[in-house]
Amino acid sequence: MYSAMLLFRLLHIFAGILWVGGIVLIALFVQPIGPAGGQFMGHLLTKTRIAAYFPAVAGLNVVAGLFLFWRNTSSGGGWAGTRSGMTYSIGALAAIIAFLIGGVMIGKSMGEIAKILKASGGPPQGEAATQLAGYQSRIQRGTKIVLPLLVIAVITMAVGRYV
């Protein structure tokens, strides 16, 4: 079981780095530059697999984390009631909420934007442009919710062992 714990811990950490790093990049460097950021994201959505990247790394992180959590709580020693267990629980809850909000607000909107951009073949006009702006706004709102939740998850996971 030790090798499984090691494997899932490495998957959890690696996927978490990729997930949080990607959200930080978008929230702090791409979104603030305005329309050029939207053009850049449009390129990413139509020319790369970024829309599949976030659900994959976030999902891997959450599944690996749930395995680690289950393994620690299944030992029957009351670990979840310890300060360490409660700290990890807060981080897990924050990450799961971030995963759900990210999927509903950000992931769905990225998919819709990709459809609009592929259908228009260029900068969308009229109703499509209005829809695009609405989805972009939804992504920005979602990112403002997800990023703090991920920061909470990172901090609690980093200190959970030492509280």
C-alpha cells in the first residue's frame, strides 16, 4: 500500500501544481490585459487542447486527493478529528468546490467560446459577439472565485502535516 500512497501523493502534487499554476497564469497575466487577453485565450481555445487540460489536471488532483484522504481516514484511528485531519479537510473542501465551480463556470464557458470562434471563422459579430462577451465575463467571475479557493487548498495542504 505504501507504493500506492507514494504514487497518489506524487500525482496529487503534480496535478495540483499544473492546475493552480494554470489558473494563476490566466487570472494574473492573461485576463488583466483586456481584449488582447481575450484574443490570446481564443487562440488557445481553438488551436490547443486547453479546454481539456484544466478538467484533466483538476480531476486527477481531486481523485488522487480523495484516495489519500480515504486512506488516512480508513485506518480507524480518528485521524479526521485531529488538527491535521481537519486542516486537510478544509483544503480538500476548498479544492472540491473550486473543481465544481471551475467546471460549471469556467469549463462550460470555455467550451461555448470555442464553439463560437470555430463557427465564426474570425472575430464574431452581432449576437455571437454578445454571447462571447457574456462567456468571457463568466470565466472572469469564475476565476475570481476559484483562485482564492485554490490558494486556501494549497496553504492548508502545505501546513496540514505540521498543525
